[in-house]
Amino acid sequence: MSRAPRAPGSTGKAIEQAVGKAFDPLATALRKATQGSPSAPTAPATPAAPGKPGLKISPLAVPFPTIPGVGGVEMTTARAGFYKHERDDLVVFRFARGTSCAGVFTRHKVGSAPVDWCRRQLDSAGGGQDVRALVVNAGCANAFTGKAGADAARRTASEVAKRFGCRQRDVMLASTGVIGVLLDDRKIAAKLAEVEQKLDGDTPASAQWAAAGLGIMTTDTFPKGSFAECKVDGYPVRIAGIAKGSGMIAPDMATMLAFIVTDADIHPTVLRALLGLHVRTTFNSVTVDGDTSTNDTCLLFATGTSGAPRIGRVGDRRLKEFSAALDRVMLDLAHQLVRDGEGASKFVRITVEGAASPASARKLAKSIADSPLVKTAIAGEDANWGRIVMAVGKTEEPVDRDHLAIRFGPHQAALDGAIAPTYDEAKMSAYMQRPEIDIVVDVGMGRASATVWTCDLTKGYVEINGDYRS
């Protein structure tokens, strides 16, 4: 699995000390969320997660990385009171003048007010060329709230614009939480003086990123962040991002939010092309439960403070290294969403080969990844390849039944449309006990392939969603 570079084992301790100094209420939660190793995730020493009370940290959790400063951006958090329990639920980013922005959003037919707001501003003439702020709240999705929800979003942008000396259109918004609840924007307005004071303070960048990762969580059990460095025309640039999402995850651009910032100088049109290119194989190639939601938002900001030359053309060859680094950050964040799937105990990579077209391969892989029967079998550590055959056949995509082959890791389960001659139940069962599972399916129709990442479906998923609003 590709990952952005991570700091060595001192990551958790360094972030804890920084956050403990600047954000004392978050220190304990962060300590719990940053235990473990990205190469060999282990169960945390304590059962409590830093997000919603009563949740246990995912056994697949990875530590939050130490993210250094990215020029042209500051961020902070506050408790606006969208949750009953004590936690920060408001995150505000402040960007340098001239920051470019691009976004991709849910295709859900009932998009939220903040999604509508961002899409409208970015699609307008000159949109995305001087974005100055991003305001994110957790605990209220402000979706399916009609004109009142749109007005609340506009008022929020207006209040922040007054504070930061910019236009309403230069403020991006994102919300996550319960659908059908109107956002009380007065709670955000009441915290802006505190937010501004914190932004003007001297909180270390690593602590800012760590606190922001915690502040956007809902049923997440650990904060999700990623960082990479690369060069543009010989100039070093940085890329950093955070994301949230645990359930209702099958992005179609869910309750997925992702915010990525770079100090490279890139025109909004080029940012939009890069984001669209990499979303397909990252955020749009993961699924937890097959459900998309109203608030999916992925925003990419370029502050232009690195000193690297401005990139204004999509085909510019100087973007090659940057594009690869951006893909690593996005894929790392997408994988973390799956690792924090509600109730998940297995991280699963499903690859379909031999498909008639890339679109067909993708559809077949998604069918397997979204199948409750396949996912529950994985949860039970049962290599039930018959369920994979079912998930492949129900798609109506071209499949050669007599050449169908299925492999779990290195172990062949099916070959040429029948059980493999070398099938070994004991070896297969031992493999299925691993926390990370690879499933490869060859449908014998061509040369196209696609990979989708998912998790298993356990009783924990039912428990979490059975009392989501309580």
C-alpha cells in the first residue's frame, strides 16, 4: 500500500507535547489516537476513542504524522457546542492572499448547504483564485435544511469574511454530522473572536494540524493526516492534508471530508484537473458500506508561498513530481478512511484483472467490495470464494465463467471456472486471520484492471449506526 512518508516512532510523543501545551483538552485524546505502528497496526492500550463517547479505536488505526508548517496557512479549533459532550467541533483555516482552490463534491441528489455554497463560489467567474478561509463544523451536516440552511451557510461565510477582511465568496464551508438538522450559525459566530486570537498566536504547526484532525471527527476513532514533500522546477514544496470519515463511505465525486494544502503556486484550473485525476483512484476507490451521503467534500488549496514558479497550464511537465506526491497523500488519506470503517477489523484490497474495460473492472471490484455477504465472510475469516463469484456475476459485466480465477493473497481459490486443484483450506483459513487481506479476481475478458479498498462488515457497524443520533 502506498503511503506518504511518516516520521519515526517519536511522532506520537512530539505531537502530544505540542498539543498538550496549546490545546490541553485534546492531549489525552491525541495520545490514545497516536499509539501503534503504521506498518503493523496493533490494538490500543486504552479502549476509548477521541471522537464519539463509547467507541473503541479501530484495530487498524495508524498514528497521526508530524506535519510541519505549510507556508500560507494557519488553523485552529474551538468548541462551538454542536455536541453535548466536551470536544472541539469547529475548525477554521486562514490562508494567505492569492491562495488558489479547487474542489470535488458529492453527486448525491440531496447535496448539503455547504456543498452548494462551495460549488457555487468555485464555479463562478474567477472562483477559486483568492480563497482566504475554510470553516468546518462537526456535529451538524446542515443538509436537507432548505432555504434556512442556505441562509445559515451564507451568514457563516459573511461573519468570517468580516473577520478576515475578504469577500464572502472567498470563504469555503464544510459540515458533517446529522442530516436534517439546521445549522445554528450563531454558535460559530460566537467563537470567531476566540478563533482569531488563536490564529494570531504561536501554536506549532504540528499541533495545529493534529488539533484540526481531531476537530473534524464524528464517528471516526482516530484522526487522519498525511504529508509529503516534492519539488516543482527544483523548488521544494510541501503537501499536507487531513480527512474524516468512518461510515456512510462510498464517495462519488458520504460523510467524507478531506482538506489538502500545498505551498506550491498553481492556478485553480490546474488544481481542478489534478484533483479530478487523482480522486478517481483514491477517494472514489474506497468503500466502507456502499452508501454515499450529502456532504462529500474534498478541497485542495495552493498558497503559492514556496517560491516555486506559478504553474498555469495543465500539461506543464514541471507538475510530474508534484502530481505523484499529491496522489500519495490522497491515497494515504483514503486508505485511512477504510481503516477506520465503522466496526472494521480487516483492511481489504480487491483487484479485478482481465476485464473488458477499466470501467468494467471498476464496477466488478466495487460489486465485490460492497457485497454484505462478501464482507461478512471476511469478518468471519471465511474465504468463501463462492460469494465473490456471486458478486461478480450479478453486475451483468462481461465475464468468462470458464476462465474465472480467484486468489486470496498467494493462495489460489478458484481457477478456470472451478475450485483450484491446489486449494488448501488450512492455508486459506490461516491467511484470512490476517488484519490485511488481498483478493484478486481475473474475469478472463481482456487486459483492464482496477483496485478498490474496503473493510469487513461486523456487528460493530450495526451497533454504531443503531444509536448514531443518541
